[in-house]
Amino acid sequence: IFSISALKTEAPEPTLAEMTDRAITLLSKNEKGFFLMVEGSQIDWAAHSNKADQAIRQTLLFDQAVKTALDFAAKDGKTLVLVTADHETGGMAIEEEKKELSFDWTSRDHTGTPVPVFACGPGAIKFTGVMNNTDIPKKIGEILGLKNFPQKAE
């Protein structure tokens, strides 16, 4: 919508938080509710390039979008917000040397490091503990009352 290729995540483009807010504003008009997925994909891109400054910046931009969703959920009272990743990339290690932080990387690819799942709102208790990533859509389907979800496409 805003670019033929990837967004630059700089003005005059809208921020991820602004796009999240607009999506919530439009979708919340539906009396039946809505499902919204917001992706901070450029965190992954920065980690593939082992660029700590960009990874941190993109994470902070994503955090602002999460805050937007959490603010809506707090007012709404019936919204579940999930935050997770499909994988870890780069294996970033943060080290302290002489009271300054430095960053090291173990890879430029995806790693086997588990990713956290954060949940807030109705049904959040279903997303506690260690789980297989394929359990997440099943739990979402269960909360939504969908039977036999997900199913194989015929």
C-alpha cells in the first residue's frame, strides 16, 4: 500500500504503530470482532545482516505497535494480544565490556533458539509454559470456538 518494495520505516511513511492503530480503528467497527496480525519483519532482516543497531531500532518500533494493541485491549476488555516470533535469527549475544554493551552474532541465519510467547487478555493463560509453535493456532482456534482447526486443505 505504501511502497512497491519494503518500507524504509522512516518518515513520511507511517510507523508500524500508526498502521496498527488504523487497522484496529477500522476492524473494531465489526460487531463480531476481528483478528489482526502485525509483523515486525524488519527485525528479522536486520538480524540476518547482523546489524545490531537496526535490530534494536526495529524492535523498538515493533514495541510501539504492541503498545498500541495493548492500549486498545486494556480499554476494550475482551481482546487477547499475543506477541511472538516464528523463529530467532542471528543468535545475538549481548556482552558487557568495561561498562559498555557490545553485540556478537553466532549466525546470519535462523537459529534453533526458542522464542517467547507473551499473552495478555482473555485466554492468555492458555499460552503459558513451553509449547510447540504449531500449538499456537490450535489454541487460537479453541478460544474462537472453531472446531477441527486447523484443517488440511483438500
